Amino acid sequence: METGHADDTPEPLKQSPALRAIYHNLKQSVPEEGDFILARAQQIDETIKRVRPDGWRGIQARENIIKAALLPLLENDVSEVERIFLIIKAQKEY
């Protein structure tokens, strides 16, 4: 039995602050179960790592490549893409 506080953080999130940030922000807005949100967060994380151009921050055309890739993952909800993109932009990991 663990001592201290209960840690319900899924294992993959412990390795990646960026993935953890996406997960916690999705969890606030998606009334789904944790496993679904974790899978969605991992999908977003993998997509960003796959499509992000070098030096993408602050260059609209490059940021739009990432946003376009996020759109189908966030059910074509433009405002949700913008919201999650701000979290992504703040992560040094990307």
C-alpha cells in the first residue's frame, strides 16, 4: 500500500509533462471516462510530434499545420483546437 497521497495519474502521464497538461485540460472539457481522455491525449501528443515543423512557434503558417492536424482529433471544434493549442504552445517538449 502506498504511503502519502493517492496518485491516480495514469502511468504514461508521469513521463511527459506536455502529455499530462493536454490530458488534464481535456479532462476539464470532455465528460468522458479517463481511459478515453488518456487515449485522446496520447493521440494528440503523437500527432503534434509527427506534424510539427521546426521553429513553429510564432509563425502562423506553421502553427496552422498543427491546428489542422488537431481538428479531426477534437471533433472539428475550432474553439477547442484553439484552447488546446495554447496549452501545446506553452509546452517546451514540443
